[in-house]
Amino acid sequence: MSKKIALVAISAVVLAACSPTVYYKPGGTEEDLQRQVRICNYEAARSNQLNSMFSDPVLIAVERNNMVRLCLEANGWSPVTK
């Protein structure tokens, strides 16, 4: 049963990666977004929380992406799926 759950989880991650997400902020430019993405990536990479929560590199990458998304949203950027 756990193999089925793992397969479903991996499939969900792969499918999510296939649909590009664009972020929008009223008055925000592409340059503003790129700057904020760099900041959020830096903050997520510095997080010791990731390494203590997960030992699997795939799970660390998924969680890092979640942290970046939350950081962007906290800074006023809204995801818009194409």
C-alpha cells in the first residue's frame, strides 16, 4: 500500500511541475519578481529546517519550492496558473 501512496505522491509532483506558474503583483514588474524570487530562494536555501525535517533530496527540493512559493505570496505575489 505504501508503494501506491509514494507513486501517487511522485505523480502529483511531476504533474504540478508540468503546469507553469506565473506570479502577479499589481504594479510589480518582471524585474521585481525576479528580485523577489532570488531573495526567496536564498532564504529557503538557508533554512536549517529543511535539512532537519527531511533526509531525501527530492523531499527537500519539494519543500524548498513550497517555502519559495509561500515567501512570494507573503510578499504580495499571487500565483496564476497558465
